[in-house]
Amino acid sequence: MDIEQRRFFNVTLADYGAHINEDDQFVKGDKTITSVRIKIVKGRLRFENAMTDELVMSGTISSKTIEGFVTKFWYWEKVK
């Protein structure tokens, strides 16, 4: 993932009090979430299990996809 793509993620995730680090891992608060790996493959977002490489979810590169993942997978809510 390049710097612009990571910046795009971080703008979307800021509403949830989270961001993506340089290793393309989710960080929420002071905790790095190492169980999910983020990739962009053939113009699509892929959220993969970091241990098994199995696909957890994929979708278009959009804020809607990112928000859908974090709200459905981790039940994150936007910070008020």
C-alpha cells in the first residue's frame, strides 16, 4: 500500500479513533491489531486473516468498504 492509499484509509478511520500504521495494520487507540492484513489486489481492497491468508472480506477501494468492514467485523462505532 502506498502513502496516498494509507492516507485515504486514515481519513476514513479517523472517525473511529483508528488509523493504519506503516506495516498496513489497523491501530485503534494504543493497540495494534495484528490479526487482519490489508492488501490492495487488482484494484480491490482485501482484508485477510494474517495467520492463514484467508479472505475475510473484499470490496471496492472506498470509504464505504472500509466502514462496512470495521463496523461489521469489530462492531466499531464512530467516535463522537
